Amino acid sequence: MTGDPKAPAYPRLPGDSLAALLAGTTPPGLYRWTPPTPAELAGLPGRAARAGRHAAVLDAAGVTGKAAFLARCAAALGLPAWFGHNWDALHDCLTDLSWWEAPRGRLIAVAGWPGLCRRDPGTAAGAAGVFEDAVAHWHGRPGPLTVLLTADPPAHEPRGEGEGGRGQDPGDPT
């Protein structure tokens, strides 16, 4: 698995267009995404289901530590009982998605990503490595996986001093 502790800046979802991703005109991948409203993020699973995709929102707000992050993954994604609560087990679950059927693909939106990067860069790096590998594994296969890392913290996560620009991501100088 990969996972640079310096956390690379991932590309933005082209045009921040969830519609294009769900329609299949934007390729699956690992993207930063700025949901226009909290309701857009909350409505993602239903909207994805109408497009023939399975989606989940993983809320990383307030998470500190690998164990807490993996517990949130288990709950939000409905991971199978055999999930071992470590990075290798998460990797195995995300590269064997037989437990998470979706004819047109799968989508995970990680809410609160910038906050996780600030609070716990090691956990963020470990998660990013697993997400990178899983997305690469599904590239070009039926039912691909896309991971969206929210570029803005959710409304309930306070912004640090000096933040405030739409779509800012730690480590992204643009």
C-alpha cells in the first residue's frame, strides 16, 4: 500500500460536478470535492442509488486516531463481519467489494477530510494510501470505486484561523 505522510494534493472533481461523475462522463478516481451545501453531501447516497451506484458518506469530523477512523469506516460503509480493524483489512474490504454490490460503481465521500489531515496526519496518510490502492485496483473493472475527499470541512467542524477559502485543502498551496 502507498501512503505518503506529506499527503499529496489530489485533483479536484472536474467542475465539482457530481452529476458528471454519476452519469459516467467523469472517470472514477480519487478526487477532492466541494459539496455546494451540507444537504448535497447528505443526499449523496440516494442520488447515487438513482444513478445505479452504491454510495456512503464517511464522516471523519472529530476523528483522532486510526482505531476511531477504522470504526467510523466499519459503521459508515457497513463493512463485513470479517473486517479486522486495521489498514490491511480495510484494503482487503475495498479491493474485494463483493459485499457491496453496485452495477455501475461505488462511491465513498469522506466528509471532514481537511480536519482529519490537520488533527491526525498519520491516520489521514494511512487512509489515503488505502483509498489510492483501492481506486487503482478498480480502475477499468466493472463497478469501479471513486473516493471523494471533501475539500471543505462540514458546517459542524470549526475552521482554523487563516482558513476560509472554498475548497482549501491542507498541503495544497492553490
